[in-house]
Amino acid sequence: MPLKSKIAKKFIFPTSIFSMEVFKRLLLPISSEFFSENVAERAEKFVELFGSKVYAVYIIEEKTLRKVDEIAEPFLTEKQRKEMEKNIIEKNKGVANIIFEKIAEYIPDFEREIIVGEFSDVIMKKAKKHNATCVMMGFEKECFLRYRLLENIKIPVWVEIGKGENVLGVCSNLAPNVRVPKFTLKFAEKFGKKAYFIYVIDTEEKIEVDEKGVKREKTMEELRQAAEKFAAKYKKYADVKIAVGSIEGEVAKYADEVNADVVIIGREMKKRKIFSREIKKEMIEKIKHSLLFLN
């Protein structure tokens, strides 16, 4: 059941969250190594609901060109290698135009560009140039996702993995738990989906991060009390599960249980030293549902 509009009145949302500004300007980076049509399908929903502008950039991976050059070096002259590189780029441009045509089936009006470069670097530059509010990428286990991007970019990143029915917000003693709950409720309301929360009491760091981002050491009992307080605050608006263990493991299990369409995670959890590239990598590879890193 969709959440009632009274939820929005109950909580005071910052303008950027309340109006879903996160989805106003979408950057769709497409690697020459992999394209997910599901990303275009998802972006179409945001265009319909929020009038989002879409910028698609097809990135011809420099590393692929370097590998080909290294393999060919013993056998071809420099001139021949340059000609081969030119041919590879031209073929990729042809592929890019086919992909752009496929995207146009979902989003008729979008800006497009083809560029040679390093995937993460191009995204950072284009996000800044277009004042993007969200990066949307596809993912398959066979394709390496640039986890460095999740560390460095300051805007939200949507990783399209799989579809489901509901919206799951991830909260923890390691985060202030301010933005994720409010965004989760508003997102679920906008899409007519049911909201769920999982509050994970992390056992590796027995601390609590308050709304100002200050860390304080706590006993296990105090952490449980904080989790129960959170559950009491939001149980009128969503189902809330309290779990004890590793964030990535508990979230993966519960996302399956509630058939999450998207799992929403806040940047604030980066305050945990190890909740960085490796933990995000584990979450992306373990969870079979789309992820939104609010950043």
C-alpha cells in the first residue's frame, strides 16, 4: 500500500529530499565493456515522475585500448597500432549509436556523448559539467564496477541490479539515521510502494553516531535500546526489523525477504573506517536488488 501524504507532514524534509531533486539531472555512464538496458528502463520512470533530464555518455575504455596495444606491440609497427586503435574507436562509436537508439526507446529526449577515457574520471568530470544530481549505472558480476567512484563522487549513485516490489532503508548504530529514513518514506510514497527499514546493530564497532555525527562508545544494551527507539519512531509508517551482525550480510538477507526494489544506503555510514570500498563491494555483489547510495 502507498504511504499516505500525512507522512510528509509528520517529518520536515529538506527541499532537495522532499522534491526528489536527487533525480532531476541523471548521468548515465555506459562502459564500452558493458551496457544494462535496465538502467534506461529505470531512468524512464524518473523522467515520467520528475521530468528528469538525462545525459548519456558512452565511454570507450582507455584500458581496453592499452591492452590491445600491448598485445599487438611485438607484431605491429607503431603506425599499424595507431590505425588499429582508430578502427577500434570507430567500431565502438557504431556500438554507442546503437545503444543510444535503444535508450531512445525509453527516453526519446536525452543528451548524448561519446568519449575515450577512464571510466571513473569521465564520470567525475561529466557529473560536474552537467551539474548531475545522480549517477545511474548497471551491474553484472562478470563486469567490474569501479568502486573507487563510490568513494570519491559526492552525489548519489544508483546501481541497477534487479527489480522488486518494496523500498528498504538501511540504518545502523554507525549512522545518524536522519536522511535515509526520510528519503525512504518519501521515495516509497512517490512510487506507491511499501517502505521497510532494517536497523543493524553492528557488533564490530560498539559505538553510536548521533545526529551531529559524533561517535560515542556504548554497551550492547544501550545499542539495543537505541535500535528499539528508532523502531518505535518509524513503526507507524513502515515495517522495521532490528538485526545484529554485519551490515552487508544482514541487509542482503532482509532485502531478499522483503523483495526490495531498491535498497537505500546513506553516505553517513562512511564514518566507519572499514565501511568503504570493500564493504560497498560486498554489498553490491551480495545483494540481488538495486542500490541507491545517497552520498
